[in-house]
Amino acid sequence: MSTPKDLRYSEEHEWVKLEDGKVRIGISHFAQSELGDIVFVELPQVGDEIKTDDPFGSVESVKTVSELYAPISGTVVEVNADLEDSPEFVNESPYEKAWMIVVEPADVSEIEKLMTAEQYDEMIAE
């Protein structure tokens, strides 16, 4: 699977997509493949504040539980409720069906600090 070029990536394997001033966040194909079969996703509530590099939820697989770390700061304005009943979407479609939250960013320029697809590919190749 190729790394989508229109997204930015964090060192913790979250992806970010800027859409109409808001930021959609999920985890990368690489992250879900390392975790294995996802069985549960815990996400924040609409209205919750998230802060860069702080945990905002978790993903549980048959192997482990892994924290989700905020790639940017802001207020959660939407949560993907489909993941509650269908956590396997994270494995099947990490960039389409399995987005996790949408955030109203505190500072949209934080996105520029995240890795490009090329930089992310280099990091995961090491």
C-alpha cells in the first residue's frame, strides 16, 4: 500500500488531512499492519480538547493496546462512531472508512511541522 501523498504524518503514525479549515485524523496503514487485527477503538467525545503529543484515545488489537497521540492541538468536532461497531475498518481502510476524529485546530500551522508522505516513508523504512 502506498502512503497517500495528500496527508501529513506524525512520528507516532497518525495521519492528518486538512479539510475546510478542520483536520481529519487517523492512523497509517503501516501502524495498523504492525498492530494486527483491531478489536476495539476508544475515542474522545465531541467537545473534548486535545493537545499535541498527548494521548487522545487508544486502539486495541489481538496483540496489544496502543495509545493514539494527538498530532495537533484543538477541539474535537466529530468522532467516527462507525469504529465502535466496526473496529476492523482500521485494518481494512485506514485512510477512508477508519478516520478517527475531526478537530478544529488551535493553530493550523502545526500541520507544517508534521512529515510529508516521503519523509514518513523514509522513517518507516529504517
